Amino acid sequence: MELYTEAVDYLKSYGITPVTEDEIMDSDLLQDVFTEETEWVSHSPLQTEPCLPSTLTTESPEDLLQKRTVVLKGVLISEEIYLTELETLLTPMKALKAAAGTSQPVLSTEQVQTVFYQIPELRDLHKAFYTSLRAKLQPDEVMDPGSQQGLEREEDPVTQLCHREHNLCVGDLFHKFVNQLGVYRGFIDNYENAVDIVQKCMQSDQRFRTLAESMMSSRGSDNVKTKYTFEALLYKPLDRVMKTTLVLHDLWKHTPPDHPDSITLQEALRLSSSFLSGVNERSHCKRSVKLSRGERRQLMRDGFVVDVSENGHNLRHLFLYTDMLLCARLTSAGRQAQYRFCWYLPLVGLKLHWAAEHLPSSEYQVKISKTRAKMYQLKQALQQHTKGSKVSVSRAVDRLRRKLEECEIWLLTNMPSFTLDLHSTSGKSHTIRLFSLYDLTEWKEAIEKQSGNCIEMVPPDLLSVTSSCIKLRMTQQPPVHCVQSNESAHMCGSLYVMVQSACGLQNPSSAYVCVEVDSFEFYERRKQTCLSAFCVTPQWDEELVFQVDGARQLLLVFVSQTENGTQDDIVGRAVLNLDTDNMLKKWKKVTCSLGQVDVTLSIKYMPHPLEPPSTTPPVQEPVFCVPIGQVAMQESVLVPHIVRSCVEEIERRGLKEEGIYRISGASSEIQALKHAFNTNYREAVSKLRTVDVNAVSGTLKLYFRELPLPLIPSERFRDLADALDIADPYLRADSMLTLLQALPDVNRNTLLFLLHHLRRVAERKEENKMSLSNLATVFGPSLLRPPVARVDISQEVEVQVRVIFIYLQCQNLPEAHLTKHLDIDDLET
């Protein structure tokens, strides 16, 4: 539940409208997923960025006025908090002035004037604004600053509230306030001088350090004490003035066009924007820190990640600066969005290591599946409600959208993905989880590039850097897809991706391609090909099928693996924009450049209504003791993956192995591989790299031996035996090839694939001691069986061995096709 609460905190920081218990529709939608109900608390719209975009295109005047009320209450609350902070900042001014005239001053008179420059004027400006606004909002109630009791009373009925709000005019107050923002210009111009004095005095004077690190402020009716530092309080006016335009925009946006305040607020918004534009050109509000080489600390990249620690997985915001990584938590303390410091690592000497996470427990997989199913239900309900236009429907849409956002962020936080381990030379380490391999690749490249350019590090002022994150950030919200609009332009149906081959590798390696779609979390968004053979031109011919809802892009990452299989290296990545017109119901061939490698793939899109996702985790179908045609159909191939994987591994390191296919591997290893292929193909491929190669060959032989129907159908046994009796060797070979071509597609291509492999094994018979005759003796009884057992077993074995031996000797043996032929049109990239 703690993880879920962390995710909900992020939603609250974006100004999500509160929901009361009696408003919640379909409350059972999430009860199977989350064990506790979410308590939505009203949140001030006074924040640094607009809230999450709404899926609604129009709002009724009643809705606008209700939201306008929330905005105004938020402004009043935040003004009260800000006034308390200014009073706290001014508390020591009188004492410091008095001490300046003594023989042991803490600050000189000039320093006191510099540190507190314009702060009394700012307090007076906001006090007058707060008093006037409070009188407008609560004409019949006196509310002392520091008490929020008046703001927590029950709302009036909607009709009374709308009537009152339409006659409530506050535009003149905001217009007057904006016209006095010039007071801030002096404070901003003086800000860096004030901070320099504070920082120097903290280092040189213990009395000032004690004062600057423990300034207390009382807040609320219960007089809860909040501890500040002097520098943090000095930063508050900067933080405040930069939010003015956003607050005015939020207020104007929720004011009906026919309201008397509309024109006045629009003018106030124009004046505020003009003021801040001039301030931004002159000031250093977004403080950068000067490094010893004369450079400044700048934000290079930021985004949402999951911080993995002993306490669990928590959604965090990661900031990459010129010389460090900073992880912060977005909170809504004081009803304003702000960041709290979590940890930081210097870039100098930073080591990175990435890995794919293992699947969670079966119980957790069930929870993930149920969450996906609930998301699907919520999305269907949301689509039905958006067709209406009534106020009640509008509220229902808001509630459904919030629930959908909750589910998607919960999945982002809890779904297994890829981790990036960060190891500092100081001994500190942190692990973050990225939402996709493509995202991880971007972060890894950015960090490695910046750390390579970073040769020194000035200890950061973590408070200032963290405080500035709210303005510097480039990423405003987690990568949720449930708030996207224009859904008609998105894909909804099945997306088929056939990954065929790649070229451009400088050195031989095994490789795979990870394919991701930017769709809803209802279905699997990430799949990858099998590991290719160890070569410079990997070939997969593997079809990946995605159920997509809202997809726009295909993200591709090419990963190579070292020969011993101990490390995966990301070679390149690419983004492919999906154009439904060019791939609708017909395969389109595309060549994408992923770094130094060009990958060829084909794409087809089939639109259709989507089926609800299963509430149970997908289970891999077994491959042993299953008809080979059924396995190939499940995998959308002509040669099953288990055959290809074992053959490729044997050709990688078993061609020189003496007695390969004749010497049996350890039974325990063979059974372990069998279990892995039946339950987790990725795990099986990993095991292939580490077990004895004879165990790999034993697994392949066991697969063919345990087929319920032999690879060469038993009904062909008599025809093949008759063909062996043909005296002319050329006619005999032609007859047997004709019988081979008549086999079912999967059987024929798998047999051809195996025969070509065995011929390559026999080419190294001087080393491995396995001739064509030996190989035919090993495989004949497994590949061909008589329809019924006969008394003369030796005669049956002779037929089995001779058939495979003659096929191995054929000079014009056809090549195998790994996948079905596609009707492909070339598409320019």
C-alpha cells in the first residue's frame, strides 16, 4: 500500500480535483487490486505547472465556477503560508540590526540591509492582498492568519455556490497586485548578494550558523512547528513570484467568459507574463553553480524513475546535472508542489550496470493482471461517459480518469522492467528502475556522456539545487498514456512485427532485438526476439504480436551478448513512427538504423475491437511432448525456437566436441533445460550458454524423441522403405526428395533445418569423430518411426538410419524456411 500511496502523491501534486466517498462510482472496480481505499484530499491549484491535461474538450459554467472556487481557496491558503514564512525570515532582523552597532556584530549594518533588502515591502504587499482577498471570499467570517478553519467548512449547495461565485469579483485585487510586482525586481537583483553573505557568515560565524540552520515557523491552528534554514527562506520569494503567472492562468482558465472578472484577469495575466519575461532575462532565479573550471552547473536531463531500495520501490524524479545525479521526491507540502531531496551521486568515476529484472512471484503477477483488467474496464466506462454532456457525466468522467491514472501509475511503479545500478567512487550505490529498455538506454548514454566530460565536482548546495528543480524540470508528469486525446488517430487492434535480420556488426556476437510500443498498460508493451546465432549477420525471422490501444511509436533496441553469455551490451536504438495507412492489413518492410547496425523488419496492423485482458498471468505453453505443428503455430514460425536455439548453441561451441550427439550429457542438466523450455523460454536460452554442450545436444535429441508424432510422419514409413529399394541412386534420391517435399510445412522445414546442421557437424568429423553415418545412426530412430511395431526391429532401424543417411548425402537438398512467406511491400525509411 505504501507504493500505491507514493504514486497517488504524484497525482495529487498535479492538482487533481478531490473526490468524496459519496461521489465514487463503481467503487468495487479497484477493491480486488488495492487493499485500502484512497483518501483524496483537496489540493491547491497554486503550483508551478498546469495540472494533468483533461480529456474533456468543454466544461459547463457550473464546473468552471466550482473549480474557480478551489483555485481561490488555494490562493488564500498559500498566501497565508507565505506570509508566515516571510514573518519568520524577518524575525531576526531587529536583533541583527541591534548587534551591528556593538563591538561583536554578527552582521554589519550594510550586510543586514543587503540580506533583508525589500523583504518588509514584500510582506506588506502580500499582507494587503491577503486581507483584501479574505474579505472577498469570507465576508461574514473573520479568520486569523495561521488558521485554516474557515477554509475547511462544508461547501454550499451547487446552485447557491454558482450564484454566489458568479457575483464574486476578485479581478481588481489581482490586477492591483500585479501592478505592484515591481517590488520583487529589487529583491531579485539583490538575491545573489544576500545569499553570498549568508553562506560566508555560516562558514565564519558559529552564532550566525546556529541562527541560519534553525529558524522555526508556526503553522495552522495547532501551531505545528516547521524548521527552515535561512537560505531556504530567502528562496521563498523567488519561488513565489515565478508562480504568479501560472496561478493567474489557472484562475482565468476556470473563469467563465461572461464573468465580470474575465477581462480583468486576462489583463493581469498579460502584465504578469510581461514582468516575468523581463525578470528571466536579467536574473539568476534558476540558480546555477559556478564550477572551478568556470562552467556552471546545468540541468541536462530529467525524468521519472522508480527508486529501488530496501524500503521498496518508490516513484521519484531523477535530475542529471553537469556534474551530478540528483534524486528527489515530489510532494505537496504546504499545498504547493515542491521537491524533497532523496540522494545524489557525483558523476566523477560513476560506474553503471544494467540488467533485466526477473519475473515477480506468481501472487504479484496475479495482482498485475487484475490491475490491467480493471484499467480496461475503466477505459471502457470512460469512453461511454464522454459521449454525454451533462454536469453529472462530466464529474463521472473526471472520477474515471483519475482512477485510470492511479492504476497506470501503480503499474509503472510495480511492473518488472530494467534496472540501472549506479556505483560511486565514494562507495555509495543506488539502483533505479526505468519503464522501458529504450528509456534506460537514453539515460545510460546521457549519464556516460556527461560523466566522461566531468573531471571535477564542487560540493553542491543540495537545498538550493533541489529547490530549483521545480522550475528547471523539463518533464512534468510520469509517462502515463491514459490522458492522451484524439484517440481516433491511434491504433487499436493487433500489431504484427516480424524481425528478420540485421547487418553491420563489427565482430561476431549473439544478439536480440527488444521491441516496445507506447500503448496502454492493458497488454504487454515489450517483447524481444530470441538470441541469434553467434555471427556478424544475425537472422531471426521471428514474429512478435502486440495488442495495442493508443500506440503511436515503435521503440527498438539492439542488444548483443558476449560469447560466454555473461554480459549484454546495448548497440543501438531507434524510434519508428507508426503510420496506419502504410501498414493496414498488409505487410510493410522497413529497414531501421540502430547505431552501427541496420535491422530489417516487417510490420502489419490489423484493426479490431480488443478483448478484455486476462485476470490471470499468461502462462507459457509447454513444447515437449506437444505436436510440433502446434508448437510452431504458437510461435508463428516454421521451425520451433527450441530446435533453432539448441542447434545455434551447438554450432557456436560444439562442432569441435568429440562425440557430439553420441556422448550423453548429464541427465540433471537435460531435465533442467527441458523444464526451462516448458516454462520460461528466456531462462532456457540463458541456461544453454552455461551448461555442458553435450547436455544441449541431449536436450535436442530428447525433444525429437518425445514428440507424440514423429517428425517424419509414420504413414510415410512404407513409402520411404519402398524408395530405398530403387536400384538407380539418382531415381532413389529424386523419389525420396519428392516424399520430403510432401511433408507438412513445419515438419519439412524443421527436418531440412536439422539435416543442414548435421551436415555442418560432419564437416568437422576429423575433430568431433561424427560422420554422416554416425549422425544418421543417432537420429534415425527419433525422426522416423513405423506405424506399428514389428517383430524384426533390426529391419526397422535399418530403414530409419538409411533414410536419414541418404537425405544427408543429397547434393540438392533444399534450404529450410524459418517463417512463412510474407506478402511484403518495400517501405522507404
